[in-house]
Amino acid sequence: MAAVTALAARRRARFEPAAFIGVWTREVAIFRRLWISSTFSAVVEPTIYLLAFGFGIGALVSTVGGYSYIEFIGTGSVATAVIFSSVFAGMFTTFVRRVFQKSYDAMLAAPVDVPELVVAEALWIAAKTGVYGCFPLLVAMAFGLPPSWGMLAVPFIAFLSGLGFAFMGQWMSGIVSSINSFSYITSAVITPLFLVAGTFFPITGLPQWAQTLAWLNPLYHCVELVRSAVFGWEPIANLFSLLYLIGFAALCGWLAVRTLRKRLIG
């Protein structure tokens, strides 16, 4: 009995590579069947925002913060791709698999723990987000955004930001009582984060209290890092944004594991 308890304690204290491989193998198999639909929605919607705002408002506003509006909106639209690709996958996919498909019951019957399951799925979502986040930049480059070596950092910025929002979505999937409740979260949480992130306009034009709220928005720090990667690094501000996104991912990861463990195990 003591040996079993000790083994269980060791498993709770570390992550097993085999568990991650198992979860990712399943994710790859599903993605190979559904990649067209999932990629289409993740790429086309941010591109539409980019083109609509870039050429719509761009026809009225020539420069913003020293950049042409298509450059400003092109770099900001990376954040749009990030949040659309990560938080909704974390919310809806996790809820459907837990409540309707009962996939997690079967996976937890194998040698996979809740933390391994949650983290592995969030890392998979973040990996896709790192790729999807580059598409708005490619579109913006086709319309005049000059390429730079700093753009090579954008997939990693999108990955880190996507990891935090994937954890956030998983956490929220464990809070709601029904899938219809996600409409409240989308309207009251996701939409404000999306709009007040410096994506479509500088936050400096907002009232001071709104600037403070925007500064607390993880998506704002994603936008700041992407713009710095493209136009030039600002070491102190960028280091703070990087640490902020790491802290956001760590906090949401802890909340996601804690909440889903209660939902799945009790």
C-alpha cells in the first residue's frame, strides 16, 4: 500500500513524456481530419478584420504612431488570430470533450493525469496558434508591410500568448454549467479584451482608467511584443510584457488544472 501511495505521489510531482506523446498523437490524428475547417476559421477571420480595417479606416487615417495604418493594423491583427485560435478552442473543445463526448474519461483511464492532459492540450493549441498568428503578417506584407528579422520572433510570441489564452479557455470551460453560458463570457470578457488591446487604435487616446485596464490586458502585451519585433525592440518594456505573459499563462494554467481536476475527478 505504501509503495502504491509513493508511486502516486511521484506521478503527481512530475509529467510523464509518454502521457504527452499519447495526448499529442490523438490531437494530430484529429487535426489531420479537420485541419481544413479549423485552419480556415482561424486564418480567414483575422484576415478579414485586417483588410476591412486596413483599407476602410486606412483610407481615412494615413498614419498612426508614425506607421502607416496598414502596418499598424497588420501587426495588431496577430493578436486577433491569437485570441481566436486559442481561447475558443480551449473553451468549446474542452467542454465538448468533457461533457458530451466523455473523451477525458477514457483518456484518464490510461496512465494520464489531469495536469498532463490539460497542459498537453494547451500546448497543442498554443503550437497551432504560433502558426496561425503569422498569417496576418503575411497578408500585411503583401500590402506593404516591410519584412524584418524580428518577425522571426512572432511565432514564439503567438505561442506564449496562445498558451495563456488556451489555459484561460480551459479554465472557463470548467466554470460554466452549460455550453450556452459561453455567450456571456464571449460578450463580457473576450470581446473587451479583443477591442481594447491596441489592435485597431492606440490606447493612448483612451481615458486614463481605460488605459489602465488595457495595460492589464494580456492581449495588449502580445500586441506590444509583436510591434516591437517588427519595428524595433524596446528592452525594458518588452521584458515586462514577456514576464506578464509568462505570469498570465502560469496563473491560468494553475486555475485550469485545479478546476478541471474537480470536474473530472471530484
